[in-house]
Amino acid sequence: MTILIKGGHVINPATQMDEVADVLIEDQKIKKIGKELPEKEAERVINADGCYVMPGFIDMHVHFRDPGFEQKEDIYTGMQAAAHGGYTTVLTMPNTKPVADNPDIVNYVHNKAKSGNCIHVLQVGAVTKGQQGKELADIEGMVKAGSPAISEDGKSVMDAALYRDGMLEAARLGIPVLAHCEDIHMVRGGVMNADAKAKELGLPGITNSVEDVIVARDIILAKDTGAQLHLCHCSTKDSVLMVKVAKEEGVRVSAEVCPHHFTLSTDDMKEADTNYKMNPPLRRKDDVEALKKGLSDGTMEVISTDHAPHTADEKNSSMVKAPFGIVGMETAAALTYTELVLGGYLTPMQMVEKMSYNPAQILHLKKGTLEEGRMADVMLFDPECTYAIDKNKFWSKAKNTPFHGRKVTGKVMMTICDGKIVYDAAEE
């Protein structure tokens, strides 16, 4: 189908385009970007007046739970939720059952995603077999099968020598290492941040040092091996500081922040509500401010969601027993725009950089841009629409979010992947 997006405010970090223009899509690609393009060439004309036209978002960190935990989410429902949130490419983490530690699982995920004919799903490979931390997985085989990165997400590889070997292999193959930074020996049963709120609720706490110790270790290993390190879901002020220093030292490191970590602190927890239980946990206000400033000054280059769906039965438990994690793809755009753009930390251009262009650069993908001749991964975003988040309207199987009822500004109106409309708010 030939689609003409008419009169939208085009934001394209790759070319620094930031102006009202038309975008013509033909044969899955962007054919032309310009002023007053003729409508007669298009089979469908989309009026984008008042909307931003952006490259489709790229989420470097999601859990689709498939294979093995499809009661929480599956590839098909995950893709629909992603499209609803403006994402055209996502990276699924390997902590499935079985673990994505070999080419067969990578192929299973990629083939199932292709059959869904929605968005691009890329399976991240595990660092070690079964994520047991004892022996390296078939990293080269998974890369050949299409894995864009490796990660032990859900845990850290605690054997530093083995992890170093994994980094060397990643460096040889030219892929990034996505690091979940958590010293498991220091968690000690913690379920939320170790602060006054934890004491008030009578719950065991997780200190900032649980994250910071592994951030420091992984940066040192990246410097030693020359590997490209990407730090997942950073939550502490010292993580921001260490990333900044590492970059000054020439270490190949990038870092992401999730919307829940730059939006909420433990002060927002009115009670022991498991929808506020995530890993790493919500931190103090000074950590939140440091994360925002790190995003603002470019120290932290990426906004990812760590979309972590769970069933209602699992979350309808105690803070001690319930699993960590919240869903995030369907709220990320609005939270980012509300908290960071309207909050004065980011421009709309910087928002797109962190949610699309920068992830593409880190992953070496030919995406994250609106340029003639490129595949048409595009989203339309209304920056004036104000509403309350309603978990009952999520396309994900899961509804575990602390943001239900929260008032936000900014709404994804349409998502186009490979020239095909995969989400249209007007049809809801």
C-alpha cells in the first residue's frame, strides 16, 4: 500500500530534521519526505496535523515469556502491545524456558514473530548455558541465527573470569553485551529499596550497592576486553556517575533507564503493593533526579522498558512472594513525554534519540531513522492528548502496572512497520 502521511511534525535525529513535512511510503519503504506532496500518489492519506512523525521506537529490553511462560505473555500478544506503544523493533531477553542459549530457540522466536506479521522481534542470546553461569553458551551460533546481542538478563554472571570470556567472544563477533547488574550474594531476600519506606513497611531492602558493585566490575571488564557494554535498567545515582567516568576513560559503554525508574521513587509507594515491585527496585528521589539529569546530559543514551508481564494470580500475593517486574511498553511513550519532555529534561528530538535512534546505533541496526530509501518504520504521536492510563485497555496479556489511573500527556496514534499499519488508535 502507498501511504501519505500529511502535515505532521517530522522529527528525525539522523538528519536533525525537525519541521512540518509530508512522508510518502511505498513498497514498504520511505519514498519521499517533503512539503506538499501530491495526494494522488497515495492509496491512503493520513492527516497527521498536530502530531509528531517519528521513527518507530526500538525497545532494547523486553520479556515476551515465550517459550515456556506463555500464560504471562506470548510473542503474538507481546508484538501487539509493542505496536500499541509505538515500537517497531524489540529485543526479547533470554530467560525463557528453555533458556534462549542456542540457535534453535533463536530461530523459534524469530520464525514465530515473522508469522505474526506485526513488528520486528529480535532474540537476545544468553551468555551461559541455561543461564547457570558455568559454561559459555553457543554465542557464535546464536549470532549467526540473528541474535543482535547477548545478555544474562534476570541475573549477572557472577564468575568474573567466565563473564570476561563471554565479553571477549562478543567483542570478536561485534555484538554488544547487555548487562543486568546485580550482585546476587548481596540481595539477601530484599524486595524493595533499602530505605525508610522499607522499614516503615517492614520489608527487607536491596541496597544501591547491589547494583553499583556489578556496574563497576562490568565496566572494568569492558575496558579490559574492548567489549561493547550496555548497562540495563540503571537505577542509582552512582551508576550514572560511573558511566560518565567510564566514557571519559574511553570505555565502550552505554546505558539505559526505564520509565518507572525516572518517574517513581519509594515515596510513591503508599503501601506494600506488588505493582511497585521490580528489579532493580524503585530508589530514592536523589537517585531519580540523577537518572533524569543523566538522560538530559547524554550520559544515559537509551530509554527501555524492561517489559515484564506476570499473571494476576502471581502479582496478587505478598511483596515477599510476588515476582519482580511490571509491564511497560504501552506506557513508556506517554511517561517519557510527560516526565522528561514536559518536565524540561529532554526535547522531543532527544526523546526520539533515546527511544529509537540511539538503540539502533548501539545494536548496529539500519533502523531508527526516517530517510528516503529506508524501511518505513514510523509512528505518529499526539503531544497534546491528555488522559489517564487505563490498564484495562492494554493489549498485553498482563496488567501489572503501578501507573493505572495516572494522568499523562502524549499518545501513540499510529504505528507503521515495514510500510504496514500495525496499530491505529482511530480503530479502537
